Amino acid sequence: MRSAGLHRLGPALLVAAVLAASTSPAARADDLDAAVSDDQKAYLITVGAVERRAEQNAAIPLEQRLVDYQRAPNCQNPDGTWIRGSGDGTCPHGEGTPNAPVLCAGPGQSVVWPMWRRERTTPATPWGPWTRLDFGGCSTDLLPTLTEADFRRLPLPAPTLTLQPDRGWVLINIATIVTTDPDPITLRTDLLGHGITVEATPTTWTYDFGDGHTLTTRSPGHPYPHHDVFHEYETPGTTTITLTATWTGRYLIDGTTTWHTINGTATTTTTSTPLTIEERTSHLVATHCNTRPKPADC
């Protein structure tokens, strides 16, 4: 995509939206999911962020709204001034020329007109003037972004925790072997009306062995005799083992072909049933310990 004076940063178009020194009503960064520029003179917002706010606002009946949004062209009058056009893509009274914000190329791409916003203090007071919030963009700029917070809200499963030996007790100074399942999972979710496929993969695991020792590893572990994730307890007692899996993910929006990496991680946890840590010593006995009744010295 090429554009005049605009730069694509990541999946959305980053623009300086509203100058703080403007005489028209300034949009508030807190209700636009916007960041403030370093020089404190502009709010930095994305086309997609504004579109999501407008969709939320549309659920409020027009007569009750204190804020109104509309996409319309940026029209240049013969005298050089810029004004808001009509929602149908034309300029008022046939004057001026609609200014296409960008050149959009690619299958299914279309131009998105700039977003405008107006405010009023109460439902009974007149609307204030329209203020332009963004410079528009391409239709792909309106696609939602699955955030780290969205990822963490998904029903990711607790990790599996397998012990070897698995008998309810372990011996001190002998390896207690732990393994887990490294396979990715696929989930379906919906974000702002778009169906999304999410692929989540556990990438690191942290074991808390309940005796003050922890272990973080990228290996899911392997059973005996090729075990590489294990712990040796040093003193008798009772404990549990807690496993925390850290997940990374990527997502695919329905109707598109590009997978996007989720910027962030999620964690899930599981805890074993209580284990008894035992100490056993060897000594000579008079006969076999598997005889019945069991000998007293066994």
C-alpha cells in the first residue's frame, strides 16, 4: 500500500489524530484507546481502534448519544479549506473534491474514508462541530487485533502432569521424573463480529516441587530411561508438584490467509495429588520379604 504522508506500522495505520491545540472540540484519548504523542500535541490512534469505538457507540440510540461517529470523505473546497463530506462519499452541495486518503491494492481491498466525531453535553443540547479522528485507510486496517488480554481470556487447558514413578510416594535421593504434553491446541473465538481461529502452543514449563526448588524448562520431558526433567527430594515429608505452562499463540481471521502472532503469553497451572517423600534403607533379613506372613524384619 502506498500513501501520501502516512506510514503503515504493523497491522494498522498509525495517525496523529487530534491536535491538542485545536480550537475544535478535542477527542479524549481515554475514550478512544489512544496514546499521547511524545510532544503532547496529538493523540496517536489506529483506524481499527476508532472503528471499534464507533461500533460500540452505535449500540446507543442516536437520541441518547453524547458522542457521534461517521466515516465521510475529507473535502477540499475551492478556497483550499478542508471540510467533512457526506456519508455517501460525496462533498456537500457538489462543491469540493473528495480526497482519497490512501491507495489500497490487493484482493478485496477498499478505501475507508476518514472517521469524524462530534459531541454534545446533554441529549437536549445541539451537536458540536465535527472533528476528524483519523485519515482513513484500507479495509484490512479495520480487522481486529487479538490482544494478550484476549488470549488470556480463552479457555486454555491446564497442562498435563505425569509422574514416574506414579504410585503416591517417592524416595529421597532418587529421581522423580516429570513429563507433560507439548502439543498445540486450536480454539475458536469471536472478536467484534469476526470469527477467529487461535492456535496456542505451550513453550515453557515451570515446576514447583513443593520443597523450595523450582525448575523452568523448554523440554516437555521424557520417560525413563531417557528422562531429562526430574527432581531428587532431599528430606522425607509430604508435598505436591505444581506445573505452570506458558503459552504463545497465533491467530487467523476468517476470510483472510495470513496468520498473526499474538503479542504476549498466557499461563495455565495444574497441581498433583499429595505425595509422600520416603526414606528407605537396606539391611540383611533372615528370609525372603515376599513370604507370607511377612517377616518382622522386613
